[in-house]
Amino acid sequence: MERFEQENSSEFQANILNYIAGYIQKMIVSKEMCVYCHEYLENMESGNAKDLLRIKNRGGLTAPSRSFEKVVKICNTLLTPILLKSNLFSEKNLVNSIAVQVCNIVNELHPDLFQNLDKHVENLGSHKNKMIKKIVSLFVTMRARHHCKLQNSQRTKVRVQLSKLILFKNQ
């Protein structure tokens, strides 16, 4: 569990995760249907904006709160080994399994994150866990799309390699 307490390995990675956390926070705030949660998310104090966010910001970017940034960092530490070691499509229920792991880690190591959402409970459960699952699903789908895009761009396209042969065969 001590690996979740460590800072990211590089400043570049910390800047990128900060940028992504701000994007995810902006997306969740804009689509949140629960009035209490929407009000809580809009009034969250923004965390520290890293260098990349300060350079790229022309007024439209969101500086993420400490809670969003911490959940994204934990999710990244869980997702990175999966992307490096195996085929992404061989994993079943990837989003759900990572979401459960992140919820467990947040509840054990960082119980102060989204503490006001813990008080807001419906018959389906705490909104704190729902918020964490939304963050994880957005982050994992974003990273999975990027990973697949990188793998597809590395392949040599048959049409580019054999362009004249394909054109003459009407394919």
C-alpha cells in the first residue's frame, strides 16, 4: 500500500495527471444529475494547478481539486501495469475491478476525500463511491482509447505499403 503514497515518478507525469484530473472534474460537474452532488462539486476548492495547466490555460481549463487528483493518481498506478504487461482486451470487467480497488484504497488510506458526499446516502449506497466510480470509468476509458490508438498507429497499413497492387486489384 505504500506505493500509493509515493509521488509520481516524474514531473511530466504529474503534470499530465493534473491536466486529466481537471478535465474529468469538468466533465463530471457538467453531467451530474444529483442536485446535492452538483452543488458540492461546483463549490469544491480547486487544488494547485501544475505548470502544464498554467501554461495551457487560456481561461477554459479547470484546476482539479485535491480529491480528484488523488483518485486519478491511484487509478493510474493500478492501470499502468495492466497496460504494460497484457493485452487490454483480454481483461474482463477492467473498469469495475479497478473501480473497486480504488474505492478500497481511498476508504483505507484517504477517508477524508469527498467527505461531504459520504453523508449524502441514498438507498443504493454512498455517493462517495459513485463519484469515485465515475472518475475511474472516465479515466480508464480515456487511457484505453489512447492505448488502442497508439497500437493501431504502430501497425503498417496494407494499403500504404502495397498501394499500387491494391489499386490495380480494385480493393
